[in-house]
Amino acid sequence: MHHSNTPLDTRRLTRPADSDQFIDLDRLLAMARRRLSLVALCAVLGLVLGGVFLLVTPPTFTAATRILLDENLTKFTEEREARPAPSQADSMVASEVEILKSARLARVVVETLDLHDNPAFLDPPQSPQGWLRSQVRSLARLLSGSAGAGEPSEEARIGRASAILQQNLVAERVGRSFVIEVKYSAKDREIAGSVARAYAEQYLSDQLDANFDATQLAVTWLQGRLDQLRTDWLSASMAAEQFRAENGLTAARGELVSEQQLSDLNNQLVLAQAETANARARYDQYKAIIDNGEENAVDNAIIPTDLAQGSVLTDLKTRYLSITERAQEIEARFGEDHSQAVALRNQGGELRRQIFQELRQVTESYRTEFEVARTREASLRENVGTMSGESSATGQSMVKLRELEQQSSALGKLYETFLARYEEASQQQSFPIAEARVISQANNPVSPSSPSKTLALGLFATLGLMAGAGIGGLLEFRERFLRTGDDVRDGLGLDFLGYLPLLGSTRSMRAQPSTPTGEPSALDHTGSSLLRIAVFSPASLFADTLRSAKLASDVVLHDKPSKVMGFVSVLPREGKTTAAANFAGLLAANGARTVLIDGDLRNPGLSRRLGSQPKAGLVEALVGRVAWQNALLADQKTGLSILPAVLRGRLSHTSELISGQAMGTMLEEMRSHFDYIVIDLPPLGPVIDARAFAPLADGFLFVTEWGGTPRALVRQTLQGEPQIAARTMGVILNKTDMKRLPKYGSAGGAERYFHRYAAYYGEQSG
């Protein structure tokens, strides 16, 4: 028997190379449409839960008061420094907030309002979650053995009330201002208002008490410190004066007498040193002139202006220069030997000796003056040394004296500072004004602050939407079934032949009554009405899908005058038998010679739906008990021939029967009598009958349940059955929910527009 697989290879479609780099918005929108009812249901459930939550949760009332930290209240009684820096202001406000939250202030409020004896405060109505937490804590205390047996003490009740107070109190700064808002929440509006007011009052009172206590301590400490400072100051002053008297450190015009004398001697010594240097310079100058000889001394002589010899030297020098000049003129005119020239030179020599003698006297005078100055300088230096020694001893005494005076001065200033602080603290002690005031008084709240109906319902609805979206997303990403033709083509690589609607899902699927008169038909039975839907509803989508399957088989098996086609599925109860019977009935109703064989020898579902129980069938024909022509049943309405399977016990060799030589011979004989041979085969799962029959079939029509059979299972089954996969002409999705199908269609897919073809299938268009 020759079977060509070439036409089937041309039907293996390749998925377009779509880019997967971007989010498929159409797919996301399709997923949202499919799960819209689930999300809406979860949102409604969320609203219901929100309503229940509002009904069972007792309302909470919140009272608020505002306190201003105002330093200007005490500006007339205290000398304040400049306004603190922003960081310091933040720290100051934060400190006051912590004081408001402190356990000590909470205890004061509890004792002021007797909250530890107020049952409405200690045991308010609880919300379900609060009640559950309290029960868990009670059970934990019971299991740990720490549950008290008797009535709690007053201290324990005060501690519990303080803890409740701190837990429900909110104190926070308002923006960047110096205002602190104190809010308290309670189940009772009167308790909320009274606690908020009490907190403000006790905070102001606590400030006054703290200021008074601090001032009291400061005054007491300052008083003792002042007494000690006064005593120390007087002792230091007396010690300084006594030391001054003992060391003779008498002062005049602010300085010691010895210091004044030493200063005068130093001044005189400086002047004497200057005079000695001046006298020495003059003496050295004239001594150098004398040492150069008489002639050079006269030529280089410097006439002193501070001695009596100055005028004599001036006169002698003038006469000497005049005679020398006349002698040079005569020598120039008459020669050196002229008598007058000789006389003039003799006169000049005499004058030179006189000038030299005068210069020697001047030099001696300057030497004497230099010696006198040097002697006076040495005397003054000796006196300064003597006075310096005395001043050094006096200086050491002065260091000690200054130390005593500085100690006395420091103690005096410190005493004055503490005295001023003492006076200031004494004044503040009697000034009862706090540095804060209430700017917004707390009233009993009128409406509850929580739970907010809008917020609660919105929150629960949002949670419901999120839960629905999460569940829907989980279901979508776990979607593993075949839903559309694209799933078949892309996931299996096979042709998609159409959808068979879920029977009863549309009015066109209703089976018509069987033939009322005439001979009994093989399908005239209440259980076989579903096997003739395509016959009685030829304009339905059900029948149209089977026509698509016929067209595919005619195209693929066009070279076969008689076609042997098997209907297969992966799992039982996927509607394979119903599809095979309706397919065969539709062929027969259209005039084609068709035989329908029940090839499921282990579970002959087709044969059980026949109108009468047959006496012989496929097994008997294969083993030769009867001729296959005698085992055929006829449907009088369509002319369909049916070869049933009579189950007379459990058969263990069904695969050998359905794939043996007898089966091949019978099919060859049937080819000469029928145009179509349709065989309802067992599922492809663990049963090997269909696999064994594969070589005898020209093609297979694969039926799988819409949304019921995992695509991975179908793919694995076909991969494990290469002979069946090679001969599969297409896939039919059975039991399709036509109302839900458009939700799974892609954008622009045919599934989205099935409702527009309602009139073509005998239904009213919506």
C-alpha cells in the first residue's frame, strides 16, 4: 500500500519572525479582557470585605492640640542671647517632642485623669485584628506560665495605662515652625479630648516645675559658692599686700623706686657711650694727621670748631697759604735761589712748625677728652651692674607679687560674676512663666478619624483588584492549553481545521429528532443524537468545521479515490467519537459513500450509542466469523454505513487485530465500495492501537479538547508518534466555548469576529 507524505510537508507552517524585544501590548490587553471577570469579582469581594471591616471595626477618635515654644514670654525678665541657629532650634524642638512622649509625663497624665481606674480606657472595643492579637498574647502568657492569678496592683495598672497612652500618642513638629502638635487617638471621643487637653496642661506645668526646681538648685548652689569665693578673694588680697610690705616693693607713679633709678642709669650710660665714641673718633682722626708727619699734617689739617685753638689755626693756615703762594710766584719768575723766595720759604717753614705744634695740642686735648669720657662710661656701667643685681632680686619678688595680685583679681571678678548670677536666679525663682503656650485647644472630636470609609473601601477594592490581577496573571502565565488556531500552527506546526463548539452552547447545536416512521435507523436512539448534529444542523459552525476537515482531506489525499482516515486524540473524552460520527454522517448526507468503523476495541463508545445492540462487528469480521458486509449497520436518513465493535470481554491483542493482515485486506475490499472510510481510533496515550494502525491509514484528523488538553502533551505525543504526525492532515479544537473564544484571539485574529457570522450559522446577530 503506497502512502505519500509529500503534501503534508507543505503544511508545516513557520512562525513569522516577530520581534520579541518589545512588550506585546495587544497580548496584555487580551489577557486583561480574559480575566476581567475574575478581577471584577475579586474587586467586589474586596469591597465586601471592606464593608465587613467597617462594620466590625470600632471607630477611633482623635483630638489634637498645638503648643507654641515661645521664648518671648520671658524676654522682659531674662537677658537672652541671639536667636539660636537653625540646627540648634531643630535640636531644641526635637527635645521638647521627646519630653511630650516621655513615660514620666504619661504617668502624670494617667494619675491626673485616673485613667488606670477607667475601664473604658483600659479595655476599649477592639477591632478583629486587635482581638486576635490580644488572644494570641493571652495564649502565649498562658503557655509560658506568666499569666497572673490575682488582681493587678495599682502600680501595674498605672504602668499599663501609661503604655497605652504612649502607644496612642503622636507628638510632632509642625513644618519648620516652633509649634508642636499633640494628637491622641482613642475609641471614646471624651477620653481622646480630655487626654489631649491634659497633655498640654501637664506639659506647661512640667515646664514651670522644671524651671522652678532648676532655679532652686542654682540659687542654693550659688549661695554656697559665693561664700567660698568671698573668703578666697579676701585671703588672696591680704597675702599680696603683706608680701609687698615684706619685700619693700614700694611704688611711685605706678613703678618701683629701684626700677626708676635703674632706668635713669641706663639712660645716662647710653649717653656716656655715645660721648666716648664721639671723643674717640675725634682723637683718632687728629692722631692719624700727626702721625703722617709735619708737612702732611699741615696740608691735611682739619680745623676744629669746638676748641679755642680753632681761630689760631685758621689764622696761621691763612698766612701759610698766602706766603706759599707768593713764594711760588717769585720762584716762577726769578728762580728758587732768589733771596726773596728763600726768605718766603723760611717764613713758610716757621708757620708750618707753628701749625703742627697747634695740631699736636689739639690732638692732646681730644685725647684728654676721650679719656674722661671713657672713665665716666666705665663708672656708669659699674653703677648699672650694681643696680641690675639689685633689680633682679626685686624682679623675682615682683613676679611673686604679680602672681598674688592676679589670683586676687581673678577671684574678685569670679565673685562679681557669681553674685550677678545669684541675683538673676533669685529673680527668676519668683517669676512663674513657662516658655510655651497653647495656641490651639483640644476639643472632643465630632467625627471619627479612622477607619475612613472611603480609604478603607478604596484600599480593599485596590487589594481585590491587585489580588485578581495577580491570580489572573498567574493563570495566564500558567496557560498551557490550545485555545486558537495560532496556538495549533505555532505550537504543533500543523494545519488548523476549525472549532467544534461545545455542544449545547448555541441554539444551532440542538439535535433534531430522529426519523419518526420507516425502518429503524442505526442512530435512532436518544444517546446517539449528538452523533448527527452536523446532519440536522448543516448550517452550523459545527458542520462548517467538519466541511473544512473534508476539504483538507480532499486536498491532501487528492490522489486517493478512496480515502482511509482515522480520528485520533491524546486523551479520552475529548469528543473524538462525536467528531468522527458527525464527519462521516456529513459525508454520507452529501452523497458520498461512507463507512464509519468503530476502531476502539477496548472502549467502543461509538457502538454503545447505537440504537440497537449489534450481534456482530469489527472483531467478528476480522477473525472470519462473519463477512464485514453482514456486520454493517445503516443509517436510513443519511445512508451512512457503520461497522460497530461488539465487546464480549476484555481483549488483550487489540493492536494485532486492528493492524493485522485481515484488517488490511478488509480495508482494500472496502475501498472498492466506499469513497471515505472513517475510523474512530483509541486515544494515543498509553494505548498503542492507533500507532499500530498508522501504516494502514491515508491520513489522520487530530481532535483535541479546547482548553482541556495541555499543548505540551499533544506535542510530546506527536513527537513520539512520527508516523501519525506525518499523516496528520490537521487539528480540530473540540468543545470550544464560543463565548470565551474571542478573548483568546490575537489582535486582528478571526476569533475576534466570529460574532459577526452568527447569521451565517443560523443564529441572530447581536
